[in-house]
Amino acid sequence: MKKTILILSITLTFSLYPQEEKVSDGPFTQLIIRGATLINGNGSPPIGPVDIVVENNIIKSVINVGYPGVEIDEKRRPKLIEGGKEIDAFGMYVLPGFVDMHGHIGGSPQGAEPDYVFKLWMGHGITTVREPSGRGIDFSVDLKNKSLKNEIIAPRIKVYSSFGSGFGKEISSTEEARQWVRLNAKKGADGIKFFGAEPEIMKAALEENNSLGLGSAMHHAQLRVAKWNVLNSARSGLTSMEHWYGLPEALFNDRTIQNYPSNYNYSNEQHRFEEAGRLWEQAAKPGSDHWNNVMNELVELDFTIDPTFNIYEASRDLQRARRAEWHEEYTLPSLWEFYQPSRISHGSYWHFWGTEQEVAWKKNFNLWMTFVNEYKNRGGRVTVGSDSGFIFQLYGFAYIRELELLREAGFHPIEVIMSATLNGAEALGMDKEIGSIEIGKKADMIIIEENPLENFKVLYGTGAIKLNEKNEVKRVGGVKFTIKDGIIYDAKQLLREVKDMVKKSKEELKYEIYQPGLRENTFNK
Ligand SMILES: [Zn+2]
């Protein structure tokens, strides 16, 4: 019965694009990916050529079939059974599917619908996403279940609903907190995303949630951080922190509250982001006792840091984020409008963002990156999360940028891949199923023609710029195939479909991407 539904739904997916290339194929009774170099998520160095055998959605064997530069001995290779499928990946690279630990599935102000978001993610090799609050639990759980059955083109989704959402009123007692946590679990959530609450409510909610075995994430919003920083969270059993707020506060030596100017107003987004950019310099210095003690305690508590560096990058270099080359073809008009400077849109803090703010943020990044890199070096778990759909950061593309920023923080490229795959799987409690290419795990993989360890930019949907021997400028890379649950998706075709959506929307609206202040904003205002 289940199988019939699956086949029907896949047929449906194909029929939506009758005149175009097939966007997905499989699963197969047997799939062999032949001759690739394996870059695994478990910290292992690249090795190849390997043949990877998959049956339906499970990896059955990973076989070393030779040596670089030596012809493969066919006798050593696994045989294709009748009805099986082969991918010749000789000279290519295979990696585990990426885990995005911070992926919001669009929403109304951005005008980004699931199909658009999912194709951008899958087009960049992201096969698992943790959604840290979204458009209501029923909306998310529905998508999660459809993705589980592969009825839609989407990464597997882990739903972390916003604490208190759907409760009808603010949670104001420990009993209400526990009640909400139980209800959240019952509705099919995988965890909770906190923004902050009174300490006793945080404690009760985390205790109840942990007893049910669910995960937790927290954006330590400034409004509550004076009484509850990252250390309080980790000690009370929070499993992962998002972004970075709450961490400098745990490192304060000579103050308990950040140095807010007297005219500060949290609802003024320029105030909020500008002062945040001066936070790390107010914390304990790298290598100081306080710095070391906080870091060691967090490592000891098996706490996960999900920095989402990329979503703050516009703070240190607005023009870079704003002029990213993918905006023209991949950013929806509604999303572009949402990014524009505004006193009312979240993350559109460009009231008068200039040299002073960017310089402060560059210093902020240096200290923050120093902490995160050292955290990794001392055995702490660091994951990759994107938080796209805000601040000029686009789904999928921003995830690749996050890999580059971890590299900038000091991670070895193999450490970056590990953060993006196995670490994410561990943080989600899914490392028995996904996160590396090992026997018995689900067949979630990325196949790409270029070596991402040499240059992460080859993972961008727009590819990396490369001058060839004939002095011709070419684009190389872009994920070729994203495999999820043994189903092969043509990643480039997924991205072409996104381009078509954007083109269609622009035609309907007679719209072109423009730069702030050079034309009237037309919607959202
Ligand atoms: Zn977020």
C-alpha cells in the first residue's frame, strides 16, 4: 500500500514538468555510484575510487576499488543486478547530504513558499533541515510527513516549534510550560526553539522536553539575556544555541549588561544590530580564565553551537551580501523587497549603515570566530546553520557561504564538512541514520564534479569562476546530483526550476532587482 502511494506521488512530481528533463529518479532496488572520491563527514580524508552500493534507501557497501591514476580492476567491483541503476561518478566527488541546522521555510513577508525554498536547498545538496520555528506546527509537520514519504521534493525536516506558539496566551507558569511542551511533542514536533522566558519557566520547559527525549535550540534574545545566558541554558539541558547572543553575556567580567547607549530601543533594528556589533569586545578576552572556564564547561555539557555566521555577514560587508550575483536570477521580487531598508521588517536595519558599523562588526566577527574555532578544537560540537530569508541571505546559497565562513574561522575544510554533516546529524540525534556514508545509513549524498575541499565556492548553484587553459572564463561545479533516501535529484534542474519561478514572478510584476534608494520600494511598506 505504502509503495503504491510512493510510486503515484513520484509520477505526479514528474507530470508537473512534462516537457522538461526528469528532475528525480528512484529509489532503486540497487543503485551503484561508481568510481568517485569519497569525502566523508566523519573526518576521514578523501579516498577513492570507491563504489557505493545502495539498495532502495540504505547504503549497503562502500568498496575501495583501486588507486588514483591506475585503471580500475573490473573484477574488484560490485556487480549490477538486473533492474539496478548505475551512476558513473569517476573523477567526481561524493559527500554525505548536508544538514542545515537553521532553516526557516519561508513565510508571508518574504513571499517564499516551500517549493521555492526546498528546491534551493536540495539544489545545494541539503538533505536534512532543522526548522527552528516557522509557520505553525501543523504546517511544518505536514511538510515533514510529506518529505518522509518523498511525496514532495524536500529535505527531511526536523520541526522545532517556537516555545509557546499556538498556546493562545503567553506562558506564565511552570505548569503551563510543561503542558505546552507535552502538547508540542504530541503534535509531532521534534523539539523546541526558545527565544527566552523567565528562568523558572525555561527550567521547567527544558526538563519536561528532555524527559520526552526531544531536542532544543535557543536564540538568546537580548530582552531576556540579563537573567538567562548560554551557560544557564546549557546547565539546564538545552541541546543547542543559535547564532551567538547569550555567549558574550556569559563571558562578561566587568559588567552584567551590555553597554547600551541611553537612547537605545530594541525595536529600532539599527540600534539592535549596531550595538550587537560591539558585544564581543565587552566580553572576557580570548585565553583569559573566564573565557576558558565558560568554554570548557560548555564542551563538558556536550553543548552544540550553531553559529549561523552568514546571516550577520551583511553587518560587516553590506555591499557583498546585497550584490551577491545570485540575487538577479534566484531571488524572488517579494523577498528582495523584504530585504530592503525598513523600520518595520526584521533584519532590514540599514537606516544609515556605514563604515563605523562595518568596522565594529569585523572586529566582532574576529572574536566570535576565535571562540567558535577554539570550541571545535577543544572537542565542542559546531554545526552549520543558515537562517536564510533575511538580511540578503538566500536559501541554499547562504549555506555554502556558511561553509566558507567556518573555513575563515580556522576550520580545516574537512572539519567544515564534518560540521555540515555528521555534527548536524549528532545534534539532531540522527547520527545512526545520516551524516556520513556508512553501511546501514540512509542514502543521502551529494555528487559534484569538482573538489569542494579545494574551493567551497564550487558548491554554489552559480558555480565557481575558473579560467581554463585556453584563457576562457568558465563556471565549474554546482552540485550535480543530490540523493535523498536513494532518490536521485538533478540538482541543476532543481535550480533551473527556481529560476523559472523567479522569472515568472518578475514578468507578472514587471519587476527588476534594484538597489536601495535608487527607486521606490513597491510592496511591504
Ligand atoms: Zn532563525
